Amino acid sequence: MEPRIMSLWEHENNERNKQNRTPLDMFQIGFSINDIYHYYIEEDYDFYMIFNGSQLKLIYSTLLKALENHPDKFGTGDAWNILDALYDVDIYQQYNDIKSYIEYLSDHACCYIVYKKGNDFESDILRIDLFRHVKPNEKDNSKYDFIGGLMHTLKHFSIEDKNLSTGKDIFNVFDIHHIIYLIAMEFRLREGSGKKFEAIQKLTNAIMKASFYKEENTGIFFLNTYFKNKSI
């Protein structure tokens, strides 16, 4: 993975230079063995979920604590409410202001999905960011949307009928890690060309749809969204 991630780091900073933004002075290359999950699909075919520690902590602790402490901030259609709730309960308040906190999460909190067939790792890598951007809602500029990544996806899911992000959809799962696992499983079903890829996945109670964006310079895929297309 290292040369691909280094290439992504270089590309990100090239884009930041074009936008007159401060380049990233750090980009995670190595990962703790405790943050890597290995799953077997069938004989000689398996995949790895490789987490940045910040994202792993968020899905197991911070987000659930924010939901418990600030239930009124979820399901409002405003990403800013979610970020405010996360910031209130997260140790990363060391950044002193919520803007720095948001920048940290968008730049660093992510998970990589890598498949292996036999002894060979496949060249395609999926990166699941916590979110790519936070931008004003196109229909209501008083509210903000998560663009891409896990927080955009979570608006379609719930735990015990409690919304996990900005949306009001009720589609219960037992934990957030399982959603990432399902996205990883659906990644191998993708079809498309150029920058746009989609996949359909049949679960026991629903047909799921995912969409991915392929960054042309590095060949790394990014998650746009994942949601229930219809019930079974």
C-alpha cells in the first residue's frame, strides 16, 4: 500500500497548492496491527480493513457517546449539528476550535479496503473517509451536508431507531463497523468506467447500492455513498 498512499499524499498536496490551501505535513503510511481486520470470503480470497486510529475510535466510541449526550443533534439535516456533538465529547478538543477539529477529521480519519487473491494483493484500493468535505446544502444554505465518506453514508442508517447522522432514515444495524464491512464486501461487485463506479448487493432484508469515485492520478477509489435501494 505504501507507494499508493504516498502517491495519494502527493496528489492531495498538489490539489491544495492549486487551491492556495496549506499542504498536509503528515499522512499516515504505517498502521497498528490492532487496527487491521482480516476477513475470509472463500478459499484463497480475502480482504483487509485497515483503519486510521481516529476513525476506529470514532465509530466505536465518539459517535455513540455524541448520540447519547446530544440526541437532538442527529437527524436534523445539518452536518454542523453532528460535528458540534462530536467535538463536544471528543478528546481532540486539544485543537482549540471546531474548525481545526473538522480539518483534522477530513484530512486523516479514514479506512482502507484491500483485497487479496491467493498470494497477490489486488491493485485496486478503496479509501473510506469519515467525510471528504462539509458544504452548505444546495437547497437550504442555513444547513450543511457531509460530502462523501462514512458520515454521508450514515444518514441512511440507525441503531435502535436512533439516527446516526443527518438523515431521518430508519434502517437498523447492530454497529457501525458492520456497515464498513458490508461496503467492503460490495466493493468487489463494482461496475463502471472512468471515475464512476456502482455496485448492487443483496442482503437478507434489503438490496443495497453503493457508488464509488476513482481518482485518476492514483487509481485509489473513494466511497461516495451506500444505502438501501429497496426492501426485500
